[in-house]
Amino acid sequence: MASKKKKPSPEEGSTKSEWLRRFKASPFIFIGTFVILIIVIVAFVLVPAIVPNTELGRTTDLNFGYYNKAPINYVPGGYFAQIRADIEERYRQQFPMNDSNSQMMSYQIWRAAFEETVIHTGILQEMAKARYTTPEKRVDREVALLPIFQENGRFSAARYESLDNNTRLILWRQIQESIAEQYYRADVTSLLKPAQEAAFIGQMASPQRTFDMASFSIDAYPDSEVLAYGEENPDLFRVTHFSKITINSGEREAQGILNSIKEGTTTFEEAATTQSQDSYAERGGDMGVKLAHELLIEVPGAEDREKLFTLEKGGYSDIVKIDSGWAFFRAEEAVSPSDTGDAATLEKIRSYIREFEWGRMEDWAITKAEEFILQVQERGFDGAIIEQSLEKRHFGPLPLNYGELDLFGSLASFSVDELSGAVSDENFWRTAFSAPLNTPSAPLVQGSNVLVLFPLEEISADESVSEGIESNLSSYWLSSNADQTLRSFFLTNEKLEDQFFDTFLRYFWPQE
């Protein structure tokens, strides 16, 4: 019996005919449109089903790592999801989001939420290890106070019953975990004994000292000393001019190229341009004029360098072992002594001393400081300043604020350039607060300067200053530092397996 085919409806027939007509009229446009349609379906239907999309309210569970084997998962309605939404709201209030910063802000929001979830997970594990159990009655009271259950300022049983059991259970557990975390944080804070610590640190505002200061720049090392060093070490500053060919493949290959040059089958310049494997190849091997000490990098062996210095103009060296392979040299000029009367040569000698003989310059500046100290003892600080034509620096009053804590007066606030690196220098603070008043300190090396401090007076901080420090410390500083310590404990703990970046990159970062 022949099968009967269903006769298409007029609507179906007209639709198929229209599609067929469009395909025949413009096949490429038709196919392109169809491909675009598929892309749109994938982008706006399939992708949101995989990637979290808070605006559409759809997501799937995502794993960002583990803390002590407990997964740090993004679950709809879970702690991670809630804290992420809270952080996003705060970000939107403070920072306008636009196309140029949306991706970075998204990263920051998700990362902050991840870290808070890690800390939350770690705290709950610590409480569980301590066998702490949140009292059920306390949880019930907190749940009853939730805004969603309030009506006319009182708990509404009807509102409570309107929620399904699963939602009520989730809320109950969230309150239970929140109470446990609050207890943990309160216990940690209580260990700080903020009142006693605040009083102790408040007393650190005293004493405060005021200083005059003289500074001797190490870079002011005089030309006469530079010239003397050059004359004492003439071999370091001999003038050389060599060309070089470097071969990395082997000594035999280097020797073969050198032989071909000596036999005249190729020129040095041709071999350098086509076969040398260093930065001088493009210049035909020409190294330019260098001082003898500058060849230390080119030729590590002292004996090999000295052999180069004996070459006459146009002479070739033997094959020399260097760090990158093998090389040979041609003398473009015979080695000659440097002209220490030339300003450019003198500056090169100074550069060498600065790099390799900094202690020599430092010793010179210390000697100048010691001479100044002797003059202070004879003429007073101001008289010695005038005698030496120095600029007197002044700063203070200042407490012993090692590390620049923002609770106390800041060394940086006095804008003394020579003290820019002294904030965390123990030697500076020890010298500054141990030198007797109205007596010059011992020379103090600080960066590129040698300093002489002159403590003028020492005072006790006003009582209100100490009280203000204690107040700020109790209300903010100690709690802030406790929080930072807590964060550091969990976020740098070896128990944390941080997979955040990989997960974020996979699901949120545009793939090219």
C-alpha cells in the first residue's frame, strides 16, 4: 500500500517557496544571513546558559579553587553570589562603569568576592575545628529580625510561611554561618587588647626632636681626585680601537674564517657582515674606541686582553674564548695612553670610579663631613656652615617614626630631598635620636650623601596629641591591621588552592 504524504498547508507551502526564492535570487547573501543567525543564537542563547550573567539572573555553578579541600564555588544564592552582588553595587556607586573599564572592574569585583569567600570558608573551618556550634535560639531570633519578615515593625508569620522550605533553610544557614564568623572575628580582635596597645603606641609620639643638618654630596667628588685615580691606574684607561668577529658554532669555524681573511679570500668586513654573530656585525665588526677596562665584558680572560693590547695597527689576534663562543680581533689602531687632560676622558674615569670604586668617593665625602664636625666644635654649627659655604637644612619636630606610620609626624612632610630614603633606615633613626642635643652627630651615609645631624631640642608631645593617636588607633588603626592580618593568614595559607585566574579567564575574558 502506497504511503500517503501529508499535503502541506498553504502557509507552509508559501514559506518554503519564499525561502527557495530568496536562496535562488541571492545564494551568498542568504547563506551569510543564515550563518549570522546561527552566531546570534550561540552568542545570546547558548553562551548565557554557560557563562554567569547577573543581569539575566542565570548562571551555573563555577569552581574557583579550594580551601583545605573545601570547594570555593559560585552557586546561585550562595555566599559567593551574595557577596559578589554586594561588592558590585558598591563599585557601581563609586566608579562609573563604561566600555573602557568594564572588563577590569568585573575582574576586580569577582576577585574581591572570591577572596571574601575564601576568608569566610576558612573562618568556618576554624570554628568547626574548635567545635563551636551556633545556638539555634540565637539563629531563630536573628532570622526573625530579617527585613523581609517585618510588617508594621513586627515579625510577620505570614511572610515567613510564604517562603518555601528550601529558601527558609538557606536563610537559616546563612545566619548561622554569619554568627559563627562574627564570634571568630570578635575573638581575634579581643586578643589585641586595643586600649592597652593604643595607650602604649600613643606614648610613642614622644619625644620629638628638631634638627639642623649639613649635607655632603658624594657625587661632588672633585676632578682633582678623579685625575689622581686615572694617573694611579693608567692601564685601566688605555685607549683601544678594535674590530671583532664572533662565531658561536665552534673554535674550528672561527679559525677557518680567520685563515680565509689572512689568505685574502675574503675581507674582514665581508666576513663580519655575513658571518659574525654579535652586535658589531652590521658595522663590519668595528667596536669603536673603548678604554681598556671596557673590554672586560668582551674578553673575560685577563691574559687574552693583555695580548690584544700588544697588537700593532692592522694586526690580528688569535682565537679567543668568550662568553658567547669564540672571537678574534683586528687592531684598528695601536693601544695608546689616555689623555687625562681631556674632559671626555675625565668623565669616563669618573664613571668608572662611580661604578666600581664608589667606596672611594664615599670615603672622600665622609672626610669632608669629619672636617665640618671639627669646625662645628670650634665655631658652632652656623659658623661652620658659613665657613664651608653649605646650605643648612632644617626639619622637625619629629618623633621616632621608623617605617612612616601614618599615626605620627612624617619625615617626608618636611620635603628634605637628602632624607628621601631614610624612612626605614635603622641607622638614621638610631643616630638621630642618640646624638646628644646641640652636638653634631657622626657622619651618616644616606644614599648619595653624607649627612651630619645637629639635634637642636627635644620636646614631649602635647597630651592631646597622644590622646588623639590613642583614639584613632582604637577606632580604626588596630582593627584595620587586625583585618589585614586575618586576610593575609587565609589568602596566603598553603591550604588555599587558588584557581581564580584560570576560571575567570575561561568564562569571562574575551577569547581571541
